Amino acid sequence: MQKRLHSRDLSQTKQWGTMSDFFKFEDCGCKFPVLDGSNKAFPKILFSPKIEDISLDCKRTWDLIGEGNTKGCFQLESRLGQSMAKKLKPENIEQLSALISIMRPGSLEAFRDGKSVANHFIDKKNHLESVDYFHPALEPSLKSTYGEMIYQEQAMQITQAIAGFDLQEADMLRKAIGKKKPEEMAKVKIKFIEGAKKLKIVTTEEAEEIFGWIEKSQRYSFNKSILEDTMVSTPYGDKQIKDLQIGEKILAPNSGNKDEYVEVINKYDHGEQEVFKITLEDGKSITCTMEHKFLCNDGKIYPLSEILLNQLEIMCI
């Protein structure tokens, strides 16, 4: 702290006397009470770690975070945290909170128009992408986050606005998200679609899309939860999941449900989970979790839990 003070120009500071005197950092405006000003070269100051005593408008602090200098900062000291801080360049406490949220797997893995939710948020904050709310009814809930769904509270607000959920019903969604149980999420979805039909604020198709957005952004894109010995097709032949390397390409359905080679951007170990072996009429079988997704006869993709709940017909695996 003495070195920091010594580097400042103290020629404009006053003679220190009582605790009512303050030392001011000229380049950022932060002020601290002086404990002892007898040593003019190195006045002792009082730093309070209480949030109410800390200036949240210190430009130098936000500049440091925006430069990626977050080593030692809780939840931001990893390489990912440093990189994301450098990209977003947060300028206030709300944007800092959002930064920590978009580092979750849900925001990083949920893709739309070729970009993750995290990158959409970053580009919109930095004025590199226009803000779109998909539907006017979503604007009140998503305005503070540039049209992106970042928090569970936003998902709860949307269920109230679109489907008429009361607080208890909206909390069902929060619990389903927290427990990460897709069978509960499927039940909430049915209720959401029914409520949307009654309110008629959005069409059924829009309600389906909005809820799908909720599922993805809240980390319910669990189709990657498959056994490590599952075989996938690559341009050079079939491989087991465990042998795949980051950057390799595998055959997977795109947004139009047509197979194409896509790049593996990451692999996650979800630990031990309950798996089920299902057998189709043609004799084919697959072992997977309840979250694994299949293409159904309506042309849409659903998790196994929802397929069983609604007795849907699987078209292919």
C-alpha cells in the first residue's frame, strides 16, 4: 500500500490532521480516511472491506477487470474468467454479475445462430450486435441483459408473463432447474404450453420456442450425457466418445435435423448417472440417460423423459 501511495502526486493533498481527512486517488477519485498523516510521504489510510464503504464506480477497478487482471478474484481467476472479463469489459456491478453467470455451461453451450448465449451477450453489451427480444412480452424480463436469458429469475418472470403462472407455479420451474430433473421440466413445459394457449399472448409455436430457449439457457441441454463407449461417426471412421479429442469433427443433426459434421468444442464428465437401455421395433438399441434426445415423428427433438411421458414416436436414433 505504501508503494501505491508513493507513486501518487501528493503535492496537492492537505496537511493531515484528524480522521475526518481523506486521501484521494486522483486518477480514479476513490477516497480513504487518513489514520495517521504525520509521515507526509506515506500517510496511513483506512481501507474498509465492507461493500457499503467501497466505491462501485471506480473506473480504474473496472479497467483492471476489463483487461483480464482478475487473478485471485473469486470465480474470475481461472483462464476462462480472465478471458471472459477481457471480452465483456464490465463497467458496473450488474454487468459483473452477468459475467459470472454467462460463464456457466448453459450459457456457453446453448447456441443460437452459430454463437453461444455468452457470446451473444458480450457482443450486444459491446454494441457489436443489435438487441432483439424475440417478442415484446419478453422485453420487461430481458431488457437488463440485452435480450438474453441469464438468470433463473428471468425464466420465472417469463412463465408468469407468457403462461400466467402464479408465484408457486413459477417456483416449480426454478425447482426443476435446480434439481436438474428433466421429467419435472417436461411437466412444467406441458403446463407452460397450456397456459400460453389460454393467454394467447404468443402463438403455440412461439411458446414452444420460448420454453426451448429456457431449457437450453438453464443448462437443460443434456443430450451430451451418454456413455463413454458410445460410438460416433467422424470423417475418418467411427470412434468411442472417450477417444474423441477437442477440435475433432463428428456427425450430428443441425438445426434443420440434417446430419453434418460439427466440431467438438468440449467434453464434460457428468459422473455416474442412471442409464436405460431402450429397444426399437427394428431391433436397434441404445443405452442412455433420461436426458438423451431423439428425433420424433413431428420433426422435433425431445429428451427420452418427455418421449415416455407423452408417448411420442421416435423416428431414428
